[in-house]
Amino acid sequence: MNIQRWIARREPDWKRLDALLKKVEKKGLKSLQAVQIKELASLYRSVSADLARSRTHQVGNTLVQDLQILTSRAYNLIYQGSRRQEWQALVEFYRWGFPATVQQTSGYIAAATAVFLLGGLIAWWFTWQDPVFLSIMIPQYLIEKVRDKHELWMGSIVGIEPLASSSITINNIKVSFAAVAGGITAGAFTVYLLFMNGLHIGAVATLVGQNNLAYPFWAFVFPHGSLELPAIFLAGGAGLLIGRAILFPGKYKRGDALKFYGGQAAQLVFGIIPMLIVAGTIEGFFSPSPIVPEPFKYIVGIGLFALLIIYFNRKRSN
């Protein structure tokens, strides 16, 4: 290889890449037009090849070092800029995208909530009417603890908060993902899961109400439940979206409907993960804490739910 001729032929590209990099370093990636960004990526690849060739043909340490610096600058700007864009997209999703998806799918979320509440209402009715129903829904040792000892069971978490928090979070994520996955059964398993959870919560709430323990029970539930239950309803809505795509694709082909409604469901799932993590942390550390006054737990729970409603109703201004 004629080194001098090769350098003369390739040097304009090196200078052009250096000029583009200086512009980005001074004014940011937004200062480049779309064509220039493509040119920057192309030049980076070609100069990287030049670096490899210069090492192979031993063109001189100074040139190798210059090309190394040039490619390192390009790599950092291109790939760090890409990572920054990914983080910006993530922030943008949680800032505007997630609330927008919740608003667009509110009917499905409302339906999932209604199924859960129906289960709770039925459990309340049958628990008051028939004690046998209570023993079917709730383990006997919990019934005896509440009815005979007039105690709640949340104190068992105290002292093992980190373990309890991680276990609770994992369990809630499992329940939520199961509700979403239930969509592939045309939504049947999603409905079943929501209904059964409603039955269980309704039976427990009636049991503690019958034994004058409703106030401390709901003081425990409110702080984390203000996030946990809405997250489960959102997951249920995601499962119903998938079920709708299977049963009623409407104007779409079934495959296209699954892509469309499945995409909305995926956004709901992605959005609820932070909610479940925060809820699990609160349930493990804050909700069962005996040193936190019960009125304050109610205030925190109501406050978190109010903030969640405000967040879900956010709309980007035009």
C-alpha cells in the first residue's frame, strides 16, 4: 500500500469527521441535520476501518494515535448520545405517554375494576349471610386470630421488612403479569383472577368489619393499596385489551388487532412496574409499622391516590 497516497485520499474524511464532532461538542447533537447525523455515523465507520488499516500497515504512531482519538470522540458522541436519547424517551413515556395510554384505555380499566368490585360485593353479601362461605375464602387460622383474639396479622411483617418488601413486590408483579397473560384466553382468565381477588379482599374486609377491626385494617391497606390496587386494575385492563383483540378485532385483521391492542397493553404493563415496586416498599416498611399513627397512614394513602388520579389525567398542552 502506498501510504502517502492512502493518507492523501482518506484525509478529507478525517477532517470532515473532526469538523462535525467539533460542532456537536460545541452545540450538541441537535445542531446537526438528519443528513449530517447519517454522515457522522458513516464517517465513524470508515475512519474506524482506517484506524485498523493504519495499525496493520504500521503507518506511524502519530497517525495511529490521531485516528484513535478521532474514533474515540465519535464513539462517545454517537453512543452516549443514543443512550441519552433512550433515557429521554423513557422520561417522556412516564411524563406523558403512560397517562395518555391510561386515558385511551380507560374503558377496559374501568371494566377490570368493576369485575374486582363485583367479586368484593358478592363476598361481602355471602360472608354476612353464611359463615361457611368465610371459611372457604379465608384460612381458618386467620379467622381465629381475628374473631377469637381480635388481632390482625400484619405484625408478622415487622422485623423482616426487607424480605417482606421484596416478597410482596414479586408477588404483586406475578399477579399483575398473570392478569395480563390471561388475555390470551380471550380475557377469561383475566376476569377470573380479578373476580377471585375481589372475593378474597371482600371476605377479609367483612371479617375485620364484623370484629371491629376495620379501622386498623384499612389503615394498613390504604398507603400501599392506593398504588397496588390501581396497578392490578391497569394490568386487568391490559389483559382485557388482548382479549378484545382476539374476540372482537373489529376493522382490523386479528393479527393487526393483536399488534395494536397488544401495544397498548404493553405500555400499561411497562407503566405499572414502578407503581408495584413503590407499593411493595410501602407495604413492607410503612404500612405495618406500629410507630406510624393510623390517621397518618390514612392521609398518606388518600394523598397518594389523589396524586395518582391527577397524574393519570395529565394532558400535553398543544
